[in-house]
Amino acid sequence: MNADCVISGLAIFTFNKMATPSSGTSRRLVQYVIVRSDLIHTLSWPLGAVITQACHAATAAIHLHYSDPDTQEYLAELDSMHKVVLQAPDEASLSTLSSTLRDKDIAHKLWMEQPENIPTCLALKPYPKETVQPFLKKFKLFK
């Protein structure tokens, strides 16, 4: 068996190279993050605060779906992870997207800023691009 062993703290992780995308699999896993653009352009949030929201959502989505096979495959190649950050114009469009994704059983985390309890962004667990792109095609790249 061709495997690498990584020691992190007290845990030992073994990655089987035979199962990673770099060994011939053509599947492209992507983690999509959708951020409210009005936080910056209308509500004047600092850019760093908005980036932090996206980081929280992406980390939470990975954590919640850590045992998912796509998530494990995505994490097995840390140096080639692919994320796409899109913008939602406002809270209503982000909430509508979350409802649509929930109805279609698309795993994601809607991040709620506390203590205000307002949705700021959402992140999907890693998926093959073609699986989730139809739900996201109306959102533009974040600028």
C-alpha cells in the first residue's frame, strides 16, 4: 500500500495516495463560499471582518461534514484545495439560497454573526462543481 503518514500533535493521520485526486481521478471538488456584498458596500463593514465571516463559514462547513467522503478527498490534497467565493447582494438573497440548498439536500452552513444573529455568508461542503453550480449560477464572483 502506498501511503503517507502525517503526525500532528498526538494524532497520526494516514492518507492513501491511491485514493487521492492526483492519482488520475479527474473529479474536481470545489468549496463554494457565498458572502453578502452589501456588508461592505452598503453597511460599511471593514473588509477584514467580512473575510473573517467567510473563514468561519468555510471552516464550519468542513467541520460539520468532516466524515463525508468528498470532504475527506478535498482535505487529502491540502495544497490543491479549490474554493470559489461568490457574492450575494443582500440578506434576503443569501437566506433564499440557503432555503433552496436545504430543499435540495445540498449540505452547507449558513453563518450567523453573533450576538446580532444576522446571516452574513454561507459555505457549502466540498462538492463536484457540476453538482452544485446550477444552484449558484446567478451569483457573481465576489469583488
